[in-house]
Amino acid sequence: MYLKILSLPLLAAALLTLAGCSTPTVVTLQNGTQYLTKDAPQTHSADGFYEFKDISGKQVRVKASDVATVKPKD
């Protein structure tokens, strides 16, 4: 019985923690194209590209010099 009472608040805390991990982000390119992502993109890799998945799940790779801004979604 004690285990059931204790596990419910721990489960709720774990779910809230996981929900807070995602940060929707807008990546705007120099030409005005915008990508909405579920999570913040990986900053440019060793070869000079940003890599992220857009909201449809498509993997996108953009040259760092083509990126104008990376901002959290309002």
C-alpha cells in the first residue's frame, strides 16, 4: 500500500521532467525559409552544418553560413 502511494507522485514528477526537455525552435535561413523543430538543433558540426529534424520528422542539414537565426518558438 505504501509503495502505491509513493509511486504516484514519483511517476508524475518523472513525466513533468520529460515534458520539459523538448524546446520547440524556429530556424530561419538567410533566404527567409523557416523550419520548426521539436528540439533545439545541434549546433554546427565539425563539417560546418546544422542538423535537426523538422516537425514532420524529416532530417534537415543546413550549412551554418545559410542560417540567420535559431530562436525558441514564441
